[in-house]
Amino acid sequence: GRPWVTHEWLFELVLNGLIDRTLLAREARKVGFQVSTDEVMARFVNDGVILLSLGVGAPPMLPQGEIPVSFSDKDGTFNKDLAERYIQNGLRRSVGEFAEAQVDEYLAAKMRELVASTVNVSEAEVWDDYVRENDTAEIKYVRFTPAYYGKEKTKAADPELEKWMAENDERLTAEYEANKHRYTNLEKQVRARHVLLKAGSYASEEQKAEAKKKAEALLARVKAGESVADLAREYSGDPITAENGGDIGFLKKGVMSESFDEALFSMEVGQVSEVVETPFGFHIIEVVAIREGDVPLDEAKREIAEDLYRADWLDSRARGAAAEALALWKKTDDDGLSTKLEATAARTGESALTPTLEETAEFGRADTPVPGLSTAVLIDAVFALEGDSTFPDAPVKMGREWVIFRLLKRTRPDEAAFTESMKATTRDVLESLKQQETVDLYIQRLRSQAEADNA
């Protein structure tokens, strides 16, 4: 009845449960555990319980473990015929097969209990867990994204790029080997620039006519000698490629819309198309290069170098901007920093990537205070501040971004409030989680060994 449950997914959980059960039962027999079919059937009859294992990681809402069943008449007497019909028709097993399977379930359960019993939770672990839940902070922060500075970076001059390539030859070679498939046995690919005058499916006929008129005017300027790259930087409605002179990179057929492909693959290097209409608007397209088959090694490495060099430059620019802003923040206040950020945005243009001063809600060590980012490194930096420190020593690298912050509030765990009752509750929860993790790891080792043994 749950739409997220698929037969394939459920089948895999059940299959993994059977494998885990068999491996655990085998280990249980090795250490001397024994259970007879008479014992498991007696519990089935007297207690109305069936044991069921699902694979590691099964959601808690699915039934497993001890599952209650009832095969009693109105007077409470066990109805053997009803139980047999359930086993044979509901479970599609003979009574003997069911009994043997329940023996393995009981042995597997004993083995899980044995492995779980090896778990100990120390006083230090209990306190650390309490700290994780009760040590909180609030910060103000600014994110500096390398892509934001793309408009500032033009294509590297040849001597500059060649110097970088010489200094990073090992890195280039490793990158080429990792991406060799992008440069060998290629079907025809065309590298293009474009200028887009946006007029998507949402546009009215008047808006489309206006966009087409603007595109035709730009095309006239290209024919008069202006470059597609310069016009793309100033007028293109494609923000991702505009900053790089409209360069889309190498494309194979089928990536772009049919009308775009038709124009692109009908031209030679250096040719410029007439105005092309697509579902996104009106384009002017220039063919920059064509390749097919194997790309020469030097050419492939140079293409990789252009991307890596640009990425390094943008990363360095973002880090430098973050360091400069952090130094200013330490000397002034939030208003001083905001004024600086607003002045930068006014000069370079605002976008979704513009560095702005933001504030978090109260968060703990296990939370995600900055939306859309894995913030473990930031959290470590915040909670590593000592004494009266409110700023980090340097910007913090989070994925591809650089982040600076100021600590607004820190609430440290109160040892006096950590009562014996709270200690006991924390220990119980921690012990349960640790036991489950230990059993899961033990089962994974059994599976790995069985696979290695081809068993």
C-alpha cells in the first residue's frame, strides 16, 4: 500500500535477509549454539511468534524481528489446521521447511545478541554524545564562490598557460588518463560560440519578434567585423557561457535542439550562422573547431590545462576576496563589511552567487547550518574557536567555496545539568546505536569473507 515500495526493492531486502540469516546461523553453530525444530515450533504454537530477518539497512517501518501471529479458536485453543494453511499457502513452505528456517532465524538472533554484547559505552563516550547534542552556536557568514569571478577572467595568454602547464605536468597527465575516454574514438564534435537572445516558450509573439530583431542587429555587427565573443559577453542571455565569450565547448549531435544542431553541423570552422530559433530564443552561432576520432595528446592536454588553469585562478580569486573581507571584518563591524560587499556587487554585477552577509539559526555539531552545503568543515572551525575568539584565522574551504564567519553566540554544555537520569538515557540510546552498528559491520565482514571464499 506504500507507493515507495517496489517489488525489486522488497525482493532485495528479503534476499539479503536470507543471506545474513544463513551466515549468522553458520557462525552460531561454530561457537556452539544449538536450537531444535521442536523448540522453535513450541514457541510458534505457545507464544504465537515468528522470527523474520530483513537485510542490513531495512527501514524500521517494515516488519522484522519477532512478529506476532495468532492461530487460536475463539476458546483460545491452538488451531493446527489454520496454522498449517498459513505456512503452506501464505508462506508457500512445507511445515518442515518452515521449522528449519525458524531454527536458522533463532540461531542468527543468538549470534546478533552475542556480537551486540561485546559493545561497551564508556563514560567519555556518553559525555561526548551529550556535548554533541548540547554544544550550540550561531554565526554570521559570507560565501565566496569561484564561479562568481568568472567575468574577471579572460582566456589565459599563451606564455602564461604554457608556464602553468610546465609547472603542472604530472597533474595534467593524471587528469588526461582519468578522462582519456573524452579524447579517443570520438564521433564528430563541433566547438561553438553563441549569442542567445532569450525568448522561451513563455514569451509572447511580440517578445519573440523583439528578440529576433535584436539578434539580427547583432548578426549585422558580426558581418561588419565585430567578434561573436565580444558580443556574447555583452548581450548573451546565457549567463554560464557569456562570461567566456559564448564558448559552449565541444558538442556532439543530439545535445542541443534540432535547429541548433542543423546549423552547427552544416558549417566549417570560422563560419557564422544566420539567426537560429530554438525553444530558448534566437542564437547566432560561430564554429570554432571540429574534431573526430582521436584528439592529439598535446591538444587534449592543452584543453584540460585551460579548464584547470581557469579553475585554479577562480579559486585563488575567491580565496583572496574572502581573506580580504575577513581582514576588513575584524577591523570594522557587520555594517562595514556589508558596505564593502555591496560596493563589490555594484561594480561586478549581482547574481545568485554574489557574496552577501547571512546569519544562521542556532545549530549543533550534527546540524547543517548553511543550506545546500556539506558543512562539517565549517562546524569544526566554529567549535574549534577558543576563549574569546569570534573569527577564524583564515577563510574556510567548503567544497568549491570559501567561507568566512563571525561567532555571534556560543552555548556550551552545562555539566551540572547532566544528571544521572540523563546519563542513563544517553547511554541507552548510544549503546543501542553502537550495538546495531557493530552487528551490521560483523555481517558485512561475513558477507565479504563468503564472497572471497566463493561461498
